[in-house]
Amino acid sequence: MAEIAVNLVIRKLMPLLSKEANQLLGIHKEVAKIKDDLEYIRAFIKDADAMAEKEDKSNVVKLLVKQVQEVAERIEDVIEEYKFRLAQIQHDQKSRFRVFLQIAPHHVKRLKHRHKITSEIQNIKTLLCQIKKKIERYKFKEQGSSSNTKDVTWHDPQLAAHFIGEAEVVGIDDSSDKVIAWLVEGTSKLTTISVVGMGGLGKTTLAKKALDNHRVKEHFNCLIWITVSQSYNMEGLLKEMIKQYYKAMGPTAPEDIDTFNVISLITKLRQCLQNKRCVIVFDDVCNKEFWGSIMNIFPDDNDMGTRIITTTRDYVVASFCKEFSIVHIHEMQPLPPEKGMELFCKKAFKCSIFEGRFPPEFKQLCFEIVATCQGFPLAIVAIGGLLSTKEMVVSEWKNCHDNLSFELQSNSHFATIKKILSFGYHDLPYYLKSCFLYFGMYPENYSIRCSRLIKQWIAEGFVEEDGKGKTLEEVANEYLSELIRRSLVEVSTKSVDGKAKHCYIHDLLRELILSKIAESNFCQVLGKEDSRFRGKSRRLSINKCGDDVLKTNEKSQKGYRYPLSILFIDIQKGNQTGLLVGKFLRHGIASGQLLRLQILDLEGVYKPQLPDTIGDLIHLIYLGLRWTLLETIPSSIGNLLNLQSLDLKHTNIENLPSSIQRLQRLKYLYITESRIQPQLVGIFLKYLQSLKNLQTLKGVFLDSYTDPSMGLDEGLGGLINLRELELELQLIPSQQEYVVKHVMKLKHLQSLKLTSYPVEEELGKPLMLEPLSGLENLYRLDLSGLIDNPSIIINTNGLPQNLTRLTLFDSELINDPMPVLEKLHNLRSLYLNNRSYTGSSMVCSKGGFPRLRVLKMSFLFNLEELIVEEQTMQKLVEWEIVKCRCLKVLNGLENLKTLQQLKLTDMLQEFIATIEETKGKTWDNVAIIIRRPW
């Protein structure tokens, strides 16, 4: 664990070697010497970490690793003190009017701090010198190429991000068939299927495979998936069930659902499930008390064939629901050796020329590695993902296997799996280890928004520039893709274009992470079980807890290491919590304990009372206020000159303070559409002119009450580094043209969303555009509103050729757009929504859409005929058609050889009958999902 601390400290030392820092505090040589010593130690520390884990606690190697860890923490403390004092000096030097009487005390204070820092640095240098001598004495033997982080092969992040593959499912076909039969056959009485087994055996994988079967999808009206976990909240769980039900069945869930108590929620669910055939999955049920409330949601007289699936580690939990339903129990078993080998090869050799099969010279070694994993799929996938990053050299793989065998001696069955997972962790490059441990900041079974996670990684300093001109966000996305590829992180949801949108980690891996962060003081997680700050960590996560934890720690920060990051996650909602969070921040700032903060994430905290002194957090890089419903933000925010990410999405803020224009390092700005007062929009645009480093701008709303020319020239038009832009427009045509003209200047744009609303209802929603082909880096385009001159856009040269996702909404195109769109050879996802096309016929021609995977058409009210020619859309996986009520003919569906799913919602009954008849004759492997009108 010392390796992480050493590498983080080395990265933090780099800015302190600048000429300016040397002039201000004069300790350049001392800092440079510490950096050199740490570089020397780093060459050995990874192997020392691994050796320490193998040896007895009294082993001198483990003691040495502990010493390195402690010294690294001391260095970090000095660095943070150094940075803090440096910022104060810089601030003082920028102050204009100061007389000698004001300067003198500051000068004395400065000398005092300098003496304290230099004294501590001398002590650290002495300790490092001692550690170096011990390293030389013991002469650690390097582990060869297994310790060389340069062996990691990086793939093109753009390609990897589009289609992130999940671990192949192996060895559960028989189990899956049995579960599917229990789901769709047999009695119409309420039936529970309990999948039982310890973590890592594939319980959730089995449940997912069963639900993804086309027979299951066609058999049930509604599919609901609920992850329960140990710290579930029954009220929140019931609300989530209702929301998923309405999402599947329509219309939208009642707006007042969040005000329902448990009894009202149960009553509502009983009404929803009455006379419906549903399948509901409760994943990871930990105790039998869970059934106390859940059993009441199922109507007593519902004989429609509703099914429940539970996954659990506890046999008692699995059988407890016999009180109210028929129960089938399936006990998971480890994979037999041949299936374990099949899974291992699919992971370890997936990207090699052997395509999932082992080379002859690897045969014996592969069998030995699989035997070590003892049939646990999670362990097999983890070690297979690890070895897939190695060179295909027998000696290299044998070295990995020898280390695994050593780790697993004399360990219990569960400990064996954790050791294998731990070995996969140890093999991570140092820059991925910190990123992986950061998942421990989030609660169990928490689905993390990927954009949130990578921005926090960046703010923490985990992400390094690659020297190839990529943004830190692009590099961070590579990091995440690599963790996913190694099967250490799972994708919970994807965006429509196939990119990871939310992610999570398996329970076993989280247990591993929690043990690592406890050893290394990487972070502390506060909750019901651990509610008191211990003060040893630089990172605090306050999650799934209520007011009691905040009250406990309200004034208990004295004597702690100054925290650099604080995350509030899933804490109790209500005004009291918002008050306590405000009080917590106010006291922490006043006492100086929070003045080093770099990350403050209050997402989901209901109206936290931000203190006016928040501007004193001058080191803040990330400020997350999403879903706080805040109405104002202190003007002192303009003092946060290091701020890079400001998330105000889903707040009620109507007026951003003018001081925001001072945030010249800001890269990511999210605001809520329509919230900024119309008369202030032009002023806001002018604020943008100083934000030259802005890369993401989302949520800007421009209307006709303001002159968009105010601020566009200096503001929007000057954001030359912008990559992502979302604008909502309610403008007359001449104003729109002016806006689009400035958008076209943003040559680095990669994602653009333009939405047009009518100025007056009778005027329609014209979207005034010009050819967008000049935006050569654009890969995602969303256009909403009547396109005034379609021939400008819908032509061979009107759209960027690198588009991978295109969405058209309310475009009202008269001519069939397919002959043009099918020539966009990089297009993966196409969405034609809500009268985007008003014609009656649509043809997909031979050879068109060579890479299209997802196609969705909705509310095309005049469409009568769809023709799919041969050799078109040869990679299409999913096709969805919603409420195209005039559609009667769909010819050529049999030409789509790769199609897996066809969703039909609110379509003519005759059309559905024709499709089902065709399915029986030509393509049984395609799942047809029929959704009836409400």
C-alpha cells in the first residue's frame, strides 16, 4: 500500500519545484532531494508491498513498508502545508495597497511558517536516508516484467468506449434453462425462485441471463430489477419498484410518489401488480426480515403467473418466502474444470490471435491456474483479465501462477478468492490503483455516474497527462475502460451509444478495497457502523447516514489531518440535514480544518446552507451541487480560482454571481436549463469570455427576451477549447442564425445538442442551421426542432463524417433521410423521434449503415412502409419502433442477421400479428417485445 502513497506524493512534489515556488519559500533544493529519494524508493516499493503481504506481521519487510507509508503521509502533510502557505503569500503579493505596518506582521509570520516547514523537511530527509540504506541492505529482488507497468497495452479509447463488453457467461446453461422453465411454465400461482450461493459464484449473472431470454421478455408484462444489499431502505426500495413499473408500462409515475409513506407505497404497488404478469428480481437479499413488508405488495388473488427471483448467500432467506408463495431453490455450484477452462480462455485469450482458445504450449499451465481458482467465476474472470494484459510468454504467466500458488497456501476457501482478487489488484499500474481504491468512497451496490467519478479522479490528481495531446478527461476515460477490461469494475448502465454511463464493483472486490483503504489510510467512510472521524485520512466519505453522524462530528475535527476530499452520498434528506451540513462546513472553514479541501461533493443533499465563507476554500478543484435544489450560491465562489468542475445541474439557482467570471481554470460547467432569469442570460454569456479553459458547457437557455448578440462574440465564440455544448433556444430566426454562426467557430466540439422551442405557439419550432460538416471532431449530434432548410443539413456534405450518434426530434423532414444518413459509415446509433420524418415510406438501401447497432423510431405518425434491402445494417443489434400507428409493412426484416431484439410499443395489432408470423418462419433467435398502449 506504500506504493500508492509514494506515487501520489511524487506527483504532488512536481509543482513545488517551480521557479516561482522557490522564490517564495526558498526550499527548492530540499524538495528536489526528497523527490529523488522517493524515485529511488519507488523502484523497489511495489515488490516490497507484495512481499509484506506474504510475510508474517513481524517480518522486517512489512515493517519497512509501514515506515515508507508513514513517511509518505508526513511528506504529503508538508506538501499541503507548503501549498497552503504558498497560496497565502501569492494572495498577499497581489494585494495592492499595503503600508509597512501591514506588511511587517505578515513577513514575521511567513518566516515562522518557513522555519516550521524546512525543519520538518530536514527530519523527513533523514528518515528517507535511513530507509534507502535499509533497502540497499536487504537488496530486494525485482520481479521482472511482472512489475513493469509499461507492459500494459492501451487500446484506442474511442473504440473501446463505444462497445464495452461484459464477462462472457459460461457454464450456467443448464441452470439458466431450469430457471427459465420455472419462470414461464407451470402454475399461475405466485412463485419465488431463490438462487443461493456465496459471493462470486455467479448468482446475479444467472438471474440476468434468465431475464434476458426472449421467452421471458415476451411472457411477462413487466420486468423489475431491485438491488437490495445490506443497507437497504424499504421506503426507497418500494419507490424504485413503482418507478420501474411505470417506466416499463407507462405513463409516468405519479409526481407525488416521493411523499408516500410505506403503507401508501405498498397499496400503490398492489394496485399496479393486480391482474399483471410480472417478474421481479430482488438481488442480494441479506436477511429474512426483508420479506416482512415485501410480501404485502403481492395481491392475494393474483393468479396471473407473477414470478419473484431472489439472489442471496443465506439459505434461510431463500426458503423464508414459503409463507406466501411457492418456492424453487437453486443452489449455485463452482464451475467444473472444463467450464472453468472455457471461461478462463475467453477472458485471457479473447483479444489474441487464438480467439478464446489456449495455445498448445500453455495447456498445462492454464489447467493449473484454473485449478487454483477452485471454480469461482469471479476469480477466474479476474485472473483471466489480468493475464490478458501480459505478453504471451509461458515464463511470464508461470511467474504469475507461482505467486498465486504462494498466496493461496493455508488459506480458507473465502480467503482464497480474496487473495486471487488481491493479486489482480497488485498487478495494476500505480496510476490505476488509486482510481480503483476510490470506489471505496461509495456505498455497497452504488451505481456511480462515470462522469462524476472521472472528474473526481482528475481533481484528486490521479490522472496524468499522456504527452499525446489528450485531455485529462480522455485519459481518465481510458483508465476506467482499463479497469472494466480487467473485470475489476462492472458496467451497470450504458448510454444509448454504448458507452459506460454508470458503473459499480462486485461485493467481494469492495471488501478487498475496504481492507486496503483501512491499511493505507486512503480514506475513511462514515456511516452507521463507523460514525466518528479518526483523523488519519485525507479523504472522507459520509454516506447512507443521517443527522446523528453530522452532529457527532460537528466540532470534532481538531487534531486531524486536514481533509482534501469530502463526499456526502445518499445521506438522509430533509431541511435538518441541510442545516447540519451548512454548520459542519461553516465550523470547518472557520477553524481552518477544511481550508485545504480540493473536492467537496454535496450531490443529493437537500438545500445545504453554503456559508458565505465558502470562497475561503481556495484550493477547491471540484464542487458538486447536483440535485441539491439550491436557490442561491454565495458570491464568494469567485475566490475559488483553482476550481475546474462546477456542477449546478438540478438546482433552482436563477442568478449566477458575476464573480463566476474569475474562475479562469474552470473546465466543466453544468447548469439547469430555464433557471437563469431571462434578463440575465446575456450577462451570463459575457461572464464566459474569461473562461478560456472551459471544455464542457451544459444547460444554457437563450430566449428572445435577451439579445443573444450580448456576450456571444466575447463569450460563447471565444470558448475555443469547448468539447461538449448543450444549448436550448427560444429565439426568432435571425437570432438563431447568429447563435449557430458562433457555434460553428468551436472547431474542437465533440458533442453538440441544440434544442429549439417556439417563440409563439403558432410559429412552430424552426431550427436555423448551416452545414455542420466543418465540425470535423463532432461524434455526437442531437437536434430538436423543425429544421428550417433540410437540404442544408440532410445531404452528403451537410453532416460531419465522424458522427457515431445522431438524434433528430421534431425535425419534420419531408424527404426520406435514410439515403443520406446511411452513408455516415461511423454511425452506431440513430434516433428518429417525434415527427422527425413526416413521409410515408422509408428505405434502407444495400450496403447502408455498415456500423449501425441501435435504431429507434418513435411517433412517426405518417410512416406506412419500411423496406430493408439485403446487406444493409449488417451489425444492427436492437431496433425499437414506438407508436408509428400507420405502419403496416416492414419488408426485409430477415436480412438483419445480427438483430437480437425488436421492441414494438403501441403499434397496430395487425402489424404485430404480421411480425409474429414472420418471426416463427424466419428468425426464432430474435426477441420480440410487445408493449401495449396504457
